Amino acid sequence: MTAKAAAATLVPNPVTEDTLSALGVKYLLPSYVDLHGVSKSKMVPVDHYDRMLTGSELCTGAALDGVPQEVSEEEVASHPDPKSCRVLPWNREVAWFASDLWCKGQPFDACSRNILQRATAKAAAMGYTMNLGMEAEFFVLQDTENGGYKPLSDRKHLEKPAYDTARLLDNYGWISELVGAMNELGWGVYSFDHEDGIGQFEIDFKYFDVLTMADNFVFFRWMAHEIARRHGGFATFMPKPYADRAGSGAHFNISLADPATGANLFATKDDPRGCGLTTLGYQFIAGVLRHLPAICAVIAPTVNSYKRLILRGSMSGFTWAPIFCCYGDNNRTNTIRIPLGGGRMELRAADSACNPYLGAAMVLAAGLEGIEEGLDPGNPHQDNMYLKTPAELDALGIRMLPRSLGEALDAFKADPLSEKVFGSSMFKAWSDYKADEWASYCNHVSDWEKSRYLKLF
């Protein structure tokens, strides 16, 4: 990505029709998301920019997953956030805007972005802003003639391919283009590597305020798809495409900051528990732990998600995936980890298929409850939690995370926080959709069942 090309996509503030036209932009995308966190939009010619900002583009919510409307109801209107404007690095004639949905002249209660903004508004009223980093893990694969998939690299795969240099360089074409696009957008990529899965990658980049990070992650998934397609592959954010390999997380790295100064309110050098975390940080963690089973349903939202959240099943032995409702220091066997240096918490149960607006809203609301009630999570767990016996875990009062989408949904529906955060209409729409998804999976007769049982008896 040349310096000249990068400069061509910087959008000056304030964003106007003239500034966009000067960059060569012809069309605009006032984008909102469905239940899954997938970008949806109409396309608008740039000379209708001012009209678009007023909510001119109407959509029928009933045509989308998780936008609870009847066909007969008034359409929802996308209201773009000008600050979120970005020119598509792979098509510089188009600019994308993260948008809020409105209906009947006011913010639509069931819009994912509005749900997160209700949570951030409460945080602001308490004197906090939430910063979020998301570790982007995903696979880039290619279709095969028999309807399957395989990695783009044709090398013989290692038993343990994590951090493998040759396989990383085999994918240099698409990954260098993707990283260049991310840096062009100002995301500050600081490392990327081949992970433990076959054709799996992680790209780490800087954190943002929670709303901007959610916008960025929605855009990132789409951008990764588009750039991988240009190189003959596809990006998948399915958490576990290979049963015997590691799955893709999207770990949430969270801190609260002072809105006026930007100071990190979780960071301290004076922590008697030794993790570099303030009392406020521990209270936030305690709130998240209280509601973690319900939160799991949102940050690990698919049937496939729970095939990642297991103790073993990776060629590396332990999966390194979280399975317990507990927290600790830099110890990766806890669901909530405080990395070296402190100042933030890492929620490891989140995966790359989540709707980042809804997931972040649940975590923020739970953490704020912990602060309001002055909760304490106890001392951090520093042992290898994978080696604890059931009796030892029980003595420590440590619960398992949900072991299936069905268990997670039960926890989500039973926890009053869920409807409080989602609002009644989105709570019902989301719960109903996911219940149907779980029932469909349970009723499906799989190849495994046919192979095991068809001629057994």
C-alpha cells in the first residue's frame, strides 16, 4: 500500500459531500447491522449525502434477522454517524458509515448500535468511558471441488503450526493487503501471525472507545472477506471449522477511562493482589463474573462456539479456551485474565462470530453493576485451572461456563440483566431466533450419527 494510496482515503473533518467527492467517492453506504452483526445497507449517490444524514434511507425490518418488526409496520431509517466515515480500501469510489436505526422519529429500541449506546450513556453518567480492544482471529481458506475447504497454502501442515513463518509468508499476498488497509484506516496494527489452526491467523491492533471498536470489528470482518476473495480464498469467522484444531476467539480487552483526561481507571502500581488493577477494575470483573453465563450466549452466540469452549480437542493438547467462571492474573486457564502489566481485563470467552455491539453492551452493563454494588471477585486464581478436579473446583465455588448454546440460552433468558440491556423487543427477538437455531441443530441428523448408529444394531 503506497503512501499516495493511503493518503487518498483519509476523510477530512467535517465530512461533506464536497470532501467526499474530492476523494473520488461516488456512492455511500449508511450501514447498520442485523442480529449477527453483519453490515446491511442501501447505496446512495454522493450528491444525496445531506439527505442521507437525515435518515432518508428506509428499510423493512421484517426482511432481516433480529430486527423485530412486522411487514405492516413503519420502516426503520438508518441515521449515519459522520465520524465513522471510511472509504473502502478495496473500492475507493464507496464510503461506509456506521449508522443508528430510527423508527417513528426516534432511536429504534432494538438496534444493536443503540443498545450499546444506552450502555455507554449509563457509563458516562457514572463518570466512565469504556475502551475495548478485540483480538481478531479468523481462518482464510479456499473452496474445494468436492464442496469442502482447505487452506490457501499447499504445504504439508505441521502438527503444531502456531507462529509458523513459512505458512505466514505463503499468505503474504492477502494478509499484507489486509494489514495495509487496516493501517490506512488508522488502526495501528502491531503484529500478526499464523495461529494454531490450519490457515488460522491473528491480527492485533490498537484499542478504541467501545462504540468505535464495535464499528471497526463489523467493518473488519467484511473487509477481510473482500480482500481474501481477491486472492482466491474466503475469510471465515466460524469459531471452530476444524474439530482437532484451535478455534477463533475475539478476546475482549477492556478498561474504563476518565472521559475528561483519558486516564486509565483500571491501572495502578499499588495492587496488593499483584495484578496491577484498581479496586474499580476488580469490581467491574466481579460484575462480569456474576453474569458470565448469560453474557456467554451473546459473546459466543452459535452452536459452533461451544465446540471451541472445551478443555481438550487441539493438536496442542489443551485448547487454551476458557471453560470456567473464574478470573486470574496472566494465567490463560481463566475466562477473565489480567495480562502482564495490569490495567485491563481480557474476556477470553468472546469469539469472532459475535455481534460486537450486543456483546460489549452486556459486558459493560454487568461491569457497571459490579461497581454500583461494590462487588469483590475474591483473589485471582494463579494455578493451572485445567488440572483442578471437580471436587477442587466445587470447593473454590467455581462454575463451568455453559457447555452448549442451549445451556447459554437458558442462562441468558433467566438473567434479568439480559432484557434490561437488550430491551423487551430485542430480548424476545434474539431469544426466539437463537432458540430456533438450537432446536434446528438438535433435530439435525449428522454424518457422525449415521456413521456410528446406522448399522450398529
